[in-house]
Amino acid sequence: MKRILTTIAVGVLLLPLAVITAGAANASAGSLDPTFDGDGRVVVDFGADSYATGVVTQPDGKIVTVGIAYTIDGTKDFGVSRHNADGTPDSTFDGDGRVVTNIGGWNDEAAAVALQPDGKIVVAGFTNEPWGFVVVRYNANGSLDNTFSADGIVVHSGADLGRAYAMAIQPDGAVVVVGQGYQGFAIVRYKSNGDLDSTFGFGGIRTVAVTSGANWATGVAIQGEKIVVVGPAGNSTLDFALVRLNADGSLDSSFGSAGVSITDFAGQDDHPHGLALQSDGSIVSVGSSYGVAGGSWNYALTRHSADGALDTTFGTDGKVTTDFAVSRDEAWAVAVQSDGKIIVAGRTEDYAPRLMDFGLVRYLPNGSLDVTFDGDGKAATDFPGSDSAFAVDVQPDGRIVAAGASLTLLRENFALARYLATDVAVTDTDGDGVADAVDNCPAVANPDQADSDGNGIGDACDAPAGGDTAHDVGVAGGGFRVKGRVDLSLCLAPCATDVVIKIKNFGKHAETGVPFAVGAIGPSATYSAACSGDAAALSGGSLEPREVVKVVGCTITYTVAGGYSHLLRVGHGTGGDSRPVNDTRGDTTKVL
């Protein structure tokens, strides 16, 4: 297990990644994904305390996260955020990527999220006024869907319901929400329009008293036409309890003992929190068990066959426990990869500093740890604070996203981390630990990614203060086109190696070509510029600016060696080219 740490220094946030060396390197499975907001981690600030309880990835790669968003006066609302695939907030989702919904009470808690095939977002949770289950449906743009119970919000209250903890959507669009009932497991099914489904249970509600003691539902999955539910149940101690219902809400007598299967880990208490189905119909439940190993909480998993019997080919007699070698480990969520490997997310805590980290574990289909995942199957991830993962999802591209909370001295915020599922090649040209794909200055080492003017170019690559920075675009690997004039910032200190930039004109006017000028060459520097296919070449030194004007299609190679250069000006408005900078006749230049 490699613990990924965040260290806070005075004025600097150091964000170590998976080991990325200069040039091309492999980032291993279980490493944070450097293409996700630069370091694999995102924190969402709702303006007051918040924490995420559910996450799901859309087919287009956008990530929807739900949870609880506090107000400044201490009340709770539903909080929903959406991020683009690269970890940036999705501005098409209510303008800033965040939505807060007040249900009506002072304690509104979102617990789970699911997607409909039409892109609508369904969120389930709880409210205290009136006390009961809540289902909210949002349009793809973050607005409430008024075709769902007229205003997008359904509240079902009654003495038979407590808190809601999980949700699943059936193929026919029906929404199944499970949680705490005063008589045991509570399962409620809604039609796709938000009405209670009267064909299920008693008026849409089914409660199951698994034991005479405490018992409530914490996870749910749809298995064909049947509904599988998991939760803790017991009298003096709690165990894992699985229940399977038929489509009408009756107990499935072909499952376990009269529809119920209870598993004890031989510890003092076992708390299941989630479940997932494998392609062969097997049921994987995850949670925590206390006292099995060393008198502390550990990750705990079970796998049951489709008939409710423990699968003895999984772990030891169908059960697995995992210790992170610290004081307290709690598994909260599970997802299954397409290859059958099992991903479990939760938190791992050390009692001494009382700090927690995201804890992600990957298991092989037989229940053994997958040592290709971060070296030993276990990855602990630290944000700057105390952190917990409460939800996990496997994205369409196979990458793994976990969501939860990060608590600092200031406040608690939504926290997301994305992990690589396989080894991938990562290029880091300047060797600063930030992959080129997200580095704001890939040619010059700048691990802090400082960008004082917020123009997307790191300070290490930006033109000096007071210069013409309005059009700065930086080298940034090339591949972009520009209109008018741009300033490409190069070395701000003596170049360690020759810097080469290729420029090609795509102008519509052959007589124009591509203007090109050099500014602020260091006194010891030399430079040259040559157009491929043309014997003419320009070279020089000292501080004298030079210009080249060539025909359309010419590719110019510019090299600076020795000394330093902080400005290469490309486009209209340079030197002898008399056109204004804002020329709009259609000539464009591409930095290759």
C-alpha cells in the first residue's frame, strides 16, 4: 500500500502524485489519475460544510456527486455537483456545476444518486419536515424536473419510515429506495412519474423485520425482476443480513431461508453498507467487522450465490476481511469492474493523530487482494485534512472515482479522487511531477503550477510582468491555432537545452504568409529560423529583433541556444507586418 500524502508548507501546497519521471513513464494501477484536475483529486466547496454520499459517472464521462450541503445557519440541504471528465466544474450544470435543493426541513440529507437512460439525475434521501423518504429528479442541466411529481420532488412521510440510505432504478424506470423502518428494513418503490407503486408491498411500501432487534437497510440492487437488499441486523450484536424480494414485494422463498440470509464474521459487530452484483448473479456485500482481527474495525466482504448461500470459492467460506494495519478501517461502498474484479471504498483511520484517509481496495474475483493495484491491492489517499470515502463508481473507461469528504480546520467539503485501473503511460517532459496533459507549463518545471494572472499559463512560462500578455498562450505542447498575434513565452533563465518551435501558416492570403519576430534575446544567445522548402534562413544574435515573412504553407523552425529568450512573437502586428493585431481576415497560424 502506497499512502499518497499532501503536505502543506507556508504558501505552498505540495501535491505528490504517482511517481512520474521526466519523459514517458508508467503510472500504475491504483495511482491517482493525473489527468483529473492535475493530481487526481478535487474538492468542492459549497460555502459551508458539506460531504458527498453518492457518485455516478454519465456515459459522456461527466461525474455527478451528491450529498449534504449545510447552510451558514447550520441547516442541511441536498447538494449536487457535476464535473467534466478532467475534473473541472461543469458550467452547463446550473452555471457553476453546483446545485443546492431545500426540501423543506432543516435536516435534508441526500444519500444516493442514479442516472436514467434519458440523462435525468435521480437523488434519494431523507427530510425531517415532514419526516420521511425523499426522491428528487433533476434535468440534465441541473434544474428540477417538473414532470416528476409536478415540482421534481417527492416526499413520503409516515410512522413506518425513518432515514433513506440507498436507491436503485429498475429497467422500467421505477425507483426503489431503501432505509430504516420502525419495524425493520424499509423498501419503497415509486413509479417513473414519482407516484407510489401500489402493486408493490402495501401501497408501495414493504417493511421486513429480519430480527426482533435492530435492523435497517443500507444497500440495494436490482436482480432481474427481484430486489436484493442488505443491512445490519441482530439482537445483542449485528450481522450482515441479505433480503431478496419478488417484484410484488413478497419475500423470495428460493433465496436463503425464506428470503433472508444472515452472515456472522465471528466478531462483536458487523455493519454492511453496500452491495453489488456480479455478472453471474453473485451478490457481493461490503461493510466493516469489529473484533475479527486485532480487536479493531476492518473491511469486511461476503459473496453469496444467487440462491443466497455463501460462495465458498470466495475468500474463506465466502467471507473476506482486510486490515490497513492502522486502528480503524470502514468499507462503505463497492463496485464491480467488467473483468469481475471488486473495488471497495471507505476510510482508514489512525487513532494516534485521529486522521482518516480514503481507503481503496481491489480484490480479484476469488476475494484475494489484487497486488497489481498499488503494489498490494490497497491504496490510501490523503487530502489536506481528515478524509472519508462513502461512494465509488467504475467509469465507462474503467477508471475509478471515489467520493466522500475532506475535513480541514476551515470546513468539511465534498472530495473526489480518481484512480487508474490499469498501468498507463504518462509523459512529464519537465519532470516536475505534473503530467504534460494537465501541466500549465510543460517545458519548464513548476510543481506548484502557479498562474498569477489566471490565464491558464504557468508563471514559469508566462511573459514577464508589464509585457504584452493579452494574447499569451504558452508553448503547451503546441497543436493550437491563433488569429491576430500571440506571444509564446520561452525560457526565463538560460535554457538548459535548445528550444525548438515549429510554426506553420494557414493564412488565406498567399502574400501575407506568417510574420514572425523575436524579442528580448539574451546577449549570449543565438537563434535561427528556417523555412522548410526554402534555402533562405535567418540567423542572428544580441538584442536585435528579426522578422520572417514567408508564403502560405511554410513551416518555420525556430531555435534559441545559449542565454535565454522570454518572447517569441507570432502573427500579425509583428515587425514589418503593418496589419493590426485584431485583424480578422481569416489568416491563422498554428504552433506545431
